[in-house]
Amino acid sequence: MTTSATIIERIFAEHFPNVESVLDATYGKGRFWRWDWRAMGFTLTGNDLYAPEPTGPNAPDMFTRMDFTDWPDVAEWHHVDVVIIDPPFTAQGPNKDASQRHNDDYGSTRDLPGAPQNIRDVERLLVEGIKQCAAIARIGLVVKTQPVVESGTLHSSDTLAANTIVKCGFDIVEWIPFSPPRRAQPPGRRVTGLGGRPSMFLVALARGNEVG
């Protein structure tokens, strides 16, 4: 079965086989790292303002708590080879039942700290996050996002991300669509407004670098 982790594993095998350092700027629950990434030989730093510090065999070598849109001392971090960013792609209201936080897996509910309140916040976080991560990454950038239908309007977050990546001096070398099967939702609750569209991994290289 294809998962976000298997996609990240393939991205590194094909595009970044010899990198030495990686930063996951929006680590969350660490879903990207459920594979034997240590065998690749790079150092992994996880970053998330609010997620619990990860533990276990796939936990990153280092863990920080910084705002991915406003990274301090960017120049000091510009030794990281590859930066990955997966910002919230939609703004949803909180579940009535606090014990059922299933919407958290599809975006960020508006009651969470720092969560986007509307699609404009989503787009702002995407653009500012890409700009900040591009300022850190020396070799490569991986961005995951998803187009969203809100109030009958399609917001093409993947196009916005691509345009921002190019403006930041990176060339996109691969677009990877990802459509995991949706989990069954509790009665009376369902994920809406996503338009059935796949999320997208955008793989980019700093201008002047070659694949592999």
C-alpha cells in the first residue's frame, strides 16, 4: 500500500540519495518517517511547535520547536541539505466531540494553536512556509499540499506552491499525486470541501543542482 512514508522513501532514493542532513519543518506525528530512513545515512531534525516530542526507533536525531513561517537565524540553518514542509491544507471547525479528533488528520481544526481560520490563512501559511524553508534548504525542497474546494471555489494550493517554489530559486523536478483511502467517519460526520482531489508532493532542487 502506498503511504506518505513510502512516497518520501522513494523521493529520497531517486532524488536525494547522498544528502547528509534533512529538516522536517512540520513534523506533526512523524508519518513521513515510518521507514528505515537511518539506512540512508543522513541526520534528521524534526520541528513542530505543538506536537509531543517523538520517541521510538523512527524518532528524529534532533527535535526543535520553531515557527515554520518565521525561522530565527536562517543563515545559521543554511547547512541543511533538504527541507520538507507539509503545512495545514484546510481550515475546519473543531469536532463537537473532543474525543474524536479525526479532522486533525485532514488539516488543522480552527481551535488548535496557530491553526488557520480560513482559506486565506491556509494560503498565507503555505507561501510563508515555503519561502522560509527555501531560505534554509541548500539542495532540495519537498512540499506537500492539497487543492481545496471551499464555498464552491477551487483553491489550487498546488499551483500556488509551485509558483512560490520557482520564485524562491528552485526547479520542480517531480509532482507526485497521493490519494489515500479515506477512513470511515463517525455517524453524522464526514470530511467535506476537499473535492475528492489528491494531495500533491512537489519535489524541487535548488537551481544549479542535478537530480541524484
